[in-house]
Amino acid sequence: MRPHFHIKLTEADQAEIATWTRRVLAGSGFAGVVLLATVLFQHLFEQNSGSAARTSPPTLAENTGPALPR
């Protein structure tokens, strides 16, 4: 196992790293929300397009066979 070296950072360096970390986390969170919204929107759109076809009455096929005796 490699040894860990601890480097003392100045307050300016610590502030810069904290800012960078916040920006990366905020960007990742935003990307996750956009991805989730896209997937949910597509799922909602697919459900609506499928249900629209089911609301119309089914078409009946014409009977082309010989007539049944009565």
C-alpha cells in the first residue's frame, strides 16, 4: 500500500478547492436532474401515444367466408 502524504494547504488553496468541489457537485446534480427529467418525459410521451390508439374503437374485419346456414 502506498503511503499517504499530507500536504498543508494555504487558506486560499483550501477556498479554491472548496469552490471547485461545490461547482463539480452542482454540475453533476444538474446533469442528473436533466437526465432524469428526459427519461421521465420520454416515458410519459410513450404512455400517452399508446393510450391514444387504445381509445378508438377496434375495427372489425369483414366476413369473407361462406355464409352460415340459418
